[in-house]
Amino acid sequence: MKKIYLDNAATTPLDKSVISEMTNVMENFYGNPSAIHSMGREVRTLVEKARKTVASLLNASPSEIFFTSGGTEADNTAIRCGIAAFGIKHAITTKIEHHAVEHTLNALLKKGIINKLSFVNIDCKGNIDYNHLEELLQNNERSFVSLMHANNELGTLSDMERIGDICEKYNAIYHSDTVQTMGHYVHDVQKLKAHFIVCAAHKLHGPKGIGFLYVNSNIKIEPMIFGGAQERNMRGGTENVYGIVGLAKALEIAYSEMAAHQKHIQTLKDYLKNKLIEVIPGVEFNGETEENKSLYTVLNVSFPEMEMSDMLLFNLDIQGICASGGSACSSGSNIGSHVLNGIGACPNRPAVRFSFSKYNTIEELDIVVEKLKAIVEKNTLV
């Protein structure tokens, strides 16, 4: 049975061109990029070429790009080091951020590094109340603001330019977890006014274990990881050269094919949404689903209450369909999704996050709808 993979918000399959690029480096360029001999200098050139590629795509300076082990490390570095650099005691976020943000800020509050953590109001679809954000900034001391670009479970988008303008007005430091949107939308850092944005390559058909942190050149932070002079003294440790090269290649491909992929994937999302409405009475959707308000790769479906709701994902897996219940980073946890709890979703309705990539097809979705219809009809409570 051929598997149907619809969990691309968790991780994406590697693009063959990325594999080829990485394999070439693995086979032919194995010097340490910190070495002064010719083989080391060759590898250093690869790292810096990748950095320039990333910077060019973001309209940034290469000196603003720091390679990390992924989005979680990038978020942690931005939050911990950004707050420390400016002695900030007040942070602002939402209750539906990724745990890389939520847990980090709570840890800083618990340790007394910040003394207040405020949560911006959100509506039942996960939209930010921008007026409340401004109130929080106006009524508190200088703040650190961490608001993700697109929610990883719901797909609901925030307006980064509007947030940047509000933060600039109150001299706040602005960090956005852009892991789900990097490579899916154009990020022009000259327009965004963000101090930090992040990337995890495996969300855009690149390798796992590599990402980057953009740090606006107008601010300076101290390293979070010590032990070497790598990344211009900002991150100790020998560089993941294969990953760095793969990341740059994946992002380059993503930008060059972005319009076509967005059109294709949006078509898939709309098709699945409409087919589910057609065949499953009472189906609803968590978060925004409109094209200009929602990440086009994510559709969070709320199914009618049914017997053994917690078995829905398992039943899909038996049918060869890979999807997720909320964030994949919480898989295996018996605690419900903090995101769905945060928007007040009905706890008795099972939710499935379907997330798409350029490799998915309409034919696959027809099979998914057929299997879902049978599962729901068999288990729905009367």
C-alpha cells in the first residue's frame, strides 16, 4: 500500500536537487571550515556562499545570517539573548505559540530573568488583537515581542509588517517564529522591521538538523553557545556544512518555484476542504482557512464527535495516511493541544491537521476523503 503523506508541517521530503547538492559535498569536501589549509578553505567558501544565498533571498546582509541546528535553537537564541542584551523584563506573546517560544519565555519568567509575561488576546480562529498588542506595549516598560508568522497547527497568519510598525512605535524588540512560512512566502527583512526571524530547513524540503537565525544588524546580542569562534563568534561548534549547503539549495528552489507551488498547494487545500464539507456532515475547521488569512500548506479539520475520537489518527495511519493531531512536536503526549485549547476549540471533536507540499496530488486527496468518510460514518455518535 502506497503511503499518502500529509504531515508536511512537521517535516517535508527532501528535494532530489538538495540531496544531490549535499551528496557532492559529503563525497568531495570534508575539510574543517575553520582549518587554514586549502581543503578547509574550500569548505569555508561553501559555507559563506550558502550564507550569501540565504541573505540575498531575504534582502539581508550575510553578516545578519547565523546558522543553527534548526528553528528551536534559533528561537531560543533570539529570545534568551535578545532579552539579555537589552535587560528586558517584560515579554509579550500569545498562548498558541510553538513550545520553542512558550516554554522558553516561561522558563525565563520562572528564573526571574523577566518579571512579567503578557499574552495578546486572540479570537477563536487564532487572529491577533493588534489593538491589545498596542495597549500592552503602551502600558509596560520596554518589551520583547514574540509572535509567530503562521500558527503551526491552525495555519492562521499574522501581519508581520503591522506588528513591526507597532513594535517600532514603542521601541520594542520583535521576534517572529517564521519556521512554517520560510520558503513559502517572501520575507523581505528591509520591510518587516523584525529584529529576529528564523528557519528550519526541513520544513521546505531541506535536511533536518539545520536552520538559521536572522539578527537585524541594528542590534547586537551575545552568543548562547560557547566553545569556538564559528559563526563570527556567535555560535561555537564545527559547522554542519552538508546541512548548510542543503538549506541554501532548498531555500533557493523554494523562492524560484514559490508562485507555482503556492498555486498548486492552495488548490489542494481548497479541494480537500470543499470535499470534506460535501461528504461529512458537521465538519468544521480550526483557524482561518481563507487564502489571504491562512498558511496555504495547512488545513486543520474538526470532525464531529465520534466513538474513540483518539483513534482517528491511528485509523488513518492503518489506511496509509500520514497526518497529525495538532503539532507534531507534541506527538506521544497525552495532553491536549495547547493551541486548540487556546482558541477554545471543542475538546470532544477530534482534530486532524493535514499539511500539504508540492509533491501531493488531487488523486491522493480523493483517497483520503473516501477513507475519512468511511471512518467517520462508522464511528460518529448518533
